[in-house]
Amino acid sequence: MSAVLESVPEHLSLLNDEQRAAAAYGHAGAEGGFDSGPLLVIAGAGTGKTMTLAHRVAHLVISGVAPERILLLTFSRRAAAEMMRRAERIVRAALGDAARAQDVRFPWSGTFHAIANRLLREFAANAGLDPSFTVLDRSDAADLMDLVRHEQGLAALDRRFPRKDTCLALYSRCVNATESLAECIDAHYPWCSDWRDELRELFRGYVAQKQSSSVLDYDDLLLYWHHLAAVPEIAAAMGARFSHILVDEYQDTNKLQAGILSALRPDGSGLTVVGDDAQSIYAFRAAEVDNILEFPDRFVPAAQVVTLTRSYRSVQPILDTANRLIAESERQYRKDLYSERPSAQQPRYVTVEDPDAEVDYVVESVLAAREAGTPLREQAVLFRTAHHSDRLELELTRRNIPYVKYGGLKFLEAAHVKDLLSVLKWADNPKNRVAAFRVLQLLPGVGPAHAGRCYEFVAANDYMLSALKDFAPPAAASEHWSGLCAAMDSLDHAMRSNEDGAGWQRDVAIARRWYQPHCKARYDGAEQRLADIEQLEQVSGRYPTRERFLTELTLDPPRATGDLAGPPLVDEDYLILSTVHSAKGQEWDDVYVLNVTDGNFPNEFAAGDDRAIDEERRLLYVAMTRAKNNLHLMAPLKFFVTQQRRHGDRHVYGARSRFMTDAVMTTLTSTRHGRPEAVGDRGARPAATVDVAAQLRDMW
């Protein structure tokens, strides 16, 4: 392998041999810089993936690659920022020349969607796009889908038609999985099969509405990028600006994303992808595990594969169980994770009678671990589906044990934040119908009908927002109308007079001042909501243009503080509750996995589908490998069934998970938790006997 070095450079000295082979793979270029063929890094759970990728980025720069010619693609802006911070520190330490080191910045790092947004604005003319297009978040996209759904009369049918969120999910699945509507319905939405023609017409109208309004949804960002990259001339122009392309979490990419990368790097030169096929658990979002499984064979010669197997997270007994579990998957990169952290304690397979006993075990164990020195926040309870923690949450509340459950509201899902951003979005793109409707309906007396008439009036006036002053609003809104007209006119004027983006942050102040009284009139807890708005105004100072601010917040929003979030948690410590999907990338000292039975792991809906069963196995693998020191797998014997017919069974029995094979069970310590029933004093047994069998025979 060309990554083997005669002597280890100082900046790679902290890495182990496997990590160093991945970070340094390649060779000095003939004309300077650094060249390499395609590289796949299989990074097992806890093996230092982020450190390895950051060191590879730094090694490229130290070897002469200009930072602005490195493209790093991740699945969250925070992941990209953390990786770049680490890479910058490594480069500064290695270069020593402070003046040169201070210039190290990585302008092309971010999520697939954020990078797509930037490239599409540069290549807008090639795609027939207005470069000032607006990006819709998921909620706004669903609202636009619903608007078209109503216009086409699909909401007033005498039979149930799919709701807006289902329609958007179906549309998104077709786009990201590159499946036809018929294929997607048959495989994932069979109950929608009676509506194929109507759904096709709905999606056609949805696309037409987006195009007429100069808006793109999340899926469009990838779709437009994919179509542009399908033209060799355009793909070559895009790819030529980057010497190296690095992709994190490659196992989570969909077919569109993999197609884009193949178009930018048809020969694989300078392409590095990092991931773990054993942690591919997002098929429901159209992630395609074949992307990583088939990556090496897409190139001639085949891509180099480096596997990281030393885990810095879990003790060896936990890895033994995880290794044995994943070894039973047929399609995978074979690897055995190992740890230099020994332990005499095997993971526990705990059989309990029912969910109440399961809760009892978890609470008792959590408290015992806390008394033994493990803080609550270093313990996590993981589950397949969010409602599986319902009983546990009630018991935690009863026993006054604080907890945090992951999966709350996003900042942009807060109504007041969406209101304010809609004001800016409408000013930024007057054709944005969704934003216009939201802003107009903030005024008293303005409903969908009046909002529609006003939008059409502006459209008839060449989308000039100054035309608002000539529209006749309903009487209830008349006293507020001049304020709206003045605010929108100011924002429109500010945008036209500051085309370079300088000083645009005052636009947020204009929008906030207009919105303030409407927020107070519309919502309870206005003080907290307005504090969110002020925080948003302060955050805006970090962005060079209004477009960049609106787009990046839409693509990667922060968390909410106000809207329906409830009182904040204030305590010395708190237990973590999380779905397995939300726990990916996290780690805790002690982990409890609920309901490890057939029907949950694997989920009953995966039965009969080998690919789905494999993904369910990977999901349990991810749950196991979150644990550093102690792992508890909970297996209830029976589950209570609610909302059944009056005389139906009160419970069903849970079968042992098919993943808990004899081979896996040898790595576990099996225990049973429960209290024996109180028998009481039986007293003496009388001597009299009854021939019950004879009496039963005599009955017939």
C-alpha cells in the first residue's frame, strides 16, 4: 500500500497503524500537491473515524493541497465544523509558521444539501434556475403540497386521500431512491395503490408550483445537482475545482448522492469515503447500503480498502457480543473489533415477565449504578420506537429521576421562528407563495382566501412588493396594513440596494420590529418567543448575505427553546432516553436496550424481507456498540395489548429475538429479574380424595 511510510510524520504520530494508513494513503504529485486513487475507510464503531478523517484532511494540506480545493461532505454542519477545527489545529501545529497556518480555512465543507445549494447558485443558468431561489424546509414543503392538494380537489373526496406529510414522504422517497411512483407505492405505500393517477397529478402540480415560485425543497437540491452532474461537461467543471473529495458516513448516502460523486470523480481519483456498513440504519430515508458495499468495484483498479478495527469505546466483552451478532449478516465487510480495555463482566441478557418488570429492573439498576459512581447522564436507555419508553417515563417521574428524551422540536419548527423567517423569505423571493401566505395570515381577518387574492395581486404587478399598498385588505386588517407595506417595502429596498450583501443584518431588525406586536397578539409566552427572535437577530451577524442566512438555517437548524418545549430541565444530573436511530454517534458508560424480542428486534414489519432483516440486525448492533462499560439487553416474556376487542387477550407472549442465536447467547450472562409471588401459609392438606376423572367420564 502506498500509504506505508518509512518514518512516521509528527502530525500522524497519535494514530494507530490502521488510522495512519488511511490518513496518509496516496503519494506526492508529479507537479506538487498530493495524489491518490479511490479510498474506502471502513471505520468500526468507536474506532476513531472523526480523528482519522481530520488527520487525512490535515495531511493533504501539509502535503501541498490548497484547503480551498478540498471538498468535505458530511451529514450535519456540526460534524463538518468539528472535523475542520481538528484539521486546522493539526495543520497549525505541523506547519509552525504562524502566518501561513492562520490562512488555513476550508470553505468547501458542509452537508450535501448545503454544498448543493452553493453550486446550484453558481450553475443556475445551466439548470434554468433563478439564482435567487428560496429553499423550503420540510414543513413549508408539506404546506405547499397541501395547497396543491386542495387546489386539485383531493382533500374533498368521499374516500380517504393521503395527508400532506404522507404525500411529501412518498414524493421524497421516489426522488431519493430513484424509484418510479409505482415501484415506491408497491414497496413502501401499498395502501396508496388506489391513488396512483391522482398522486402523479398531485406531484406534477407540486413541481409546477415550485418552479413558478422559484423555490426548491430539500430533495430538489440533490435532484438538480444530480441532473447537472449527469452532463459530462458540467460535471467536469464542478469536479475540476476540487483536488480531493472526502465523504463522511458514506453508508448513509442514497442513490442520488452516490451518483453525484461518481459523476464528479468517474475514475475515483482523490475520492475518499468513510463509513461502516454495519451501521447503515437509515433505509427508511432511502439510504442505500449497496453504495458502500459495492464502492471498491466501481473503479478500475478497485478502490483501496482500509479497515479500522481497534475500538477506543467499548470493553472487549461488549465487542465480543457485537462481533458475534453482526457476523451472521451475509453481506458485509468482515471485521472483528477489538479493544485494549478488558473486563470480566459480560453483557447481561435480562429476562423479565412484562414491561412493568422491565421498568423496575432499569430503574433499580440505574440508581444502583449512580450510587456506585456512574452519573445518570453517563447512562442511556435505548429503544426501537419512541413510545416504548412511555411506562419508563411515568416511573421516572414518580420516583423523581430527571431525564432527557432525544428527539425534540427543531428551532425552525417553532411557529414564531417560522413567522419571522417567512417575512425575510418573502422579501428575498416575492414568488415564494408559502412564505407570502404565512406572512399575510398573521394579520387579523386574513385567511387563505384573502391571502390568495393578495398574492395574485402582487403576481399581476410583476411581483413588486411595493404593489401591496394598492391592495384592499379586509376591514379587520386595515389598521395593520400600512405597517406591513412599509416593512416589506423597506426589506425590498434594502435587498436591491445591497446586492453585495453588506449590512444586510438590519433586515432582521426590520422584520422583528414589525412582527413583535403580532407575536404578542398571536401566542402565549410571547416573552420567551421574542427572546428566540432576538437570539436569531444576533446569530444573523455570522452570515455574509441574507440568502446564506436563510438557506443554512433551513438546511441545518439549531434547536428550539420556546415553542411547546415545556419548562427547562434544571437538575444536577439526568438520565438519557433515546431511540436507537437518535443515539447513533453517541456513547455512554451503561446502556439498557428495551424490548429485545422478535417483533421489536427485528421489527415485525421487516419479516419476510431479507434486506430489512439485515438492517434490523445492524440497528441492534448500533444499540450495543453505544455502551462503553456495561450493556443490558432487556427481554420481556409478555406484552400487554391495548385497544383490543372487549373479550380479546390482555397480553401476547414475546419470543426470543431471532438475533439472539445460540452463538450470540454464549457471549452474554443470562439473568432473570422479578419477584416471586407471595405464597402465604398453605396450612395442612386434608386426607380426603375425589375421583374427578371418573366424574368427568360419567358426565357423558
